[in-house]
Amino acid sequence: MKRFKCATVLFALMLVSTMFVPAAWAGSQLRAIMRAGGGAVGGAGFVMLTGLSKVVKGVHPKIDMTVVPGGWVGNLARVNSGELDIASTSNTLCAMAEKGEAPMDKDYSNVRALMNVQDEMYYFMVARADLPVDSVDELIEKKYPVRLCTLSKGSITEMEFRLALKSRGLSWDDIKSWGGEVNFVRWGDAVSLIKDGHADMICAAAVGKAGWLMELTTVRDMKVLKWGDDLLEKVNQSSGTLTRVMKAGIYRGIDYDVKCPCSSGEIIINAGVPDEVAYAIVEAMAGNAKEYQDHHAALRTFTAEGMARNISLPIHPGALKFYQKVGYHK
């Protein structure tokens, strides 16, 4: 293990690179400089990493994480290459990467699982209340010329809905062939298109209450299309999601439960990060679960006991050592 003999050397290294610096002991304190990749600023993936950084910093003041924006799909490749040391992504993407399923059929041999965040990311179609269809199946069967919005191509949200259509032998181009439109835009732009009457529906993803959708439902009457059980099963099989219930009343006017495909966040880490650093991170998170829950409403379902559950990629040896020690993993 590399030891730094003076603060000047460490400071110089910090200036020339924000990449991972091998761990060193300074008295009883572990030192590491890590580059962490979240999602879009303010989004679920970014919240996961900023919360983790805060908790770990409170226990290990000399483990420094610089959280930078990223994307859940791209974070896997960036961690694999070593551009990022640690990042947020989705457990469904990790499952697809482990199986080598397209579009996650790339080399991720340097990526290891660190922990399951256990949040619930719902995928659902929210539409104008006067849209003359009430379910996803009805939308498809009627070939309704819907003008829809979703996030940019290649994002996990766009990919999940693309796979949902594919499970029925359809694509975005089929929506267009019905006379519909597909807009790949940010949530705020999607809200504006609905407000202005230029769009009918948003293929959405949200953890808990999404601010942009709360705003929309205050000025427009909206509804959530229901997923049929058969379609849900096919979507879950194709993308590794699980069926969960988005409770009634989460948004104004949505006074009924909706079963949705659901994923959760997963924290991944580069295989080259030393075992003692990975161990220290998960130990700090397990010992301060309440602080992590309080960081954001989306993290309130986090538990220490669930950190090693429902993760697909190989667990980092340092993290695995801790999980086995406390009985979270056999």
C-alpha cells in the first residue's frame, strides 16, 4: 500500500488528478480521493452519490469523493475504464450487463457491485385525462396516434420503454406510423409541451414524487395508464424490472393504485479500488442508514440489511468481506 510522507505530495496529486489515489493510513484515518459519477444534477442517481459521499465523509473525513454528473447507462462503461471510481446506476442495467444482453453487451469486466440503494423507480405513462385510452395495452391495440415525450435516446428511461414496446414487437417508429409523434426531451420541456397542447403523454420514470410531475398535475388533469399483467410480465423478463405498486394519491388526480415495472439504484465500483476502501464505504453506510434515508425522500426505503440483496454483478471483495462478517451475505 502506498504511503504519502508529507502533505505537499498528496496536495500535488490532488491538483493533477481527481482520479482514485491508492488508500493510505494516516494514524487511524483512511485516505482516498475518488471520482464519483451520479446521474443528471438533481436526479435520483446524483442524489444517491451525494448522500453516500456525505455519509462516508462523516465517518472517514479523508475519503474525498468528487461527484460529477453522469448517466446510468454510461456510468457502467466509465467505471469499467477507470474514468470513474464509483457511480450510481440501475440494478436492471447491471443484470443485463451480467448476462451480456443488448444494449449492455459490452465489456464490464472491471465493474463490481458495491450496494443496492433499494429505492423504487417506477416506469409509467402519464397522459392527459381526456386521452381516449386508459391502459398501455389499449393504446397499442387501438394504434392510437399519441404525441408522446420521453428522455433522450440511450437514457435508461428511454431504453425501458423501448424494451416495453419491443416485447410487443413494436418500436418508436411504429408509434410514428400510426400518426403519432415521439419527442426525446427533458422533463421540463415535456411538461411545457403538455401544457401548450403539443403533446398528449409522457413515458415517465420517477422515484417517489417527481417535482416536474407535481407541477404538471396542478395545472392539468392527468391520468396514469395501467399496465396489463401479461405485458408487465414480458417487460420484467426483458429488462429485469420487478412489478411494484405506485400508490394512489401520490399525484393530484391519480386516486388509484397502478402496478408498474420498477427498478432500483445500484452503486458500482471499479475493481481496482482497494479492498479496505470498499469495506470502509459499505461499513459506514450500514452504520449510518438513518442519515442516508434522511438525505432525500427517495432514499427512505434504504436499509443496511438490504445492501447486498438483488444485485447482479460480482460484489467487490472488500464489500463482500463486510457483508459476510455481519451476515448480510452468505
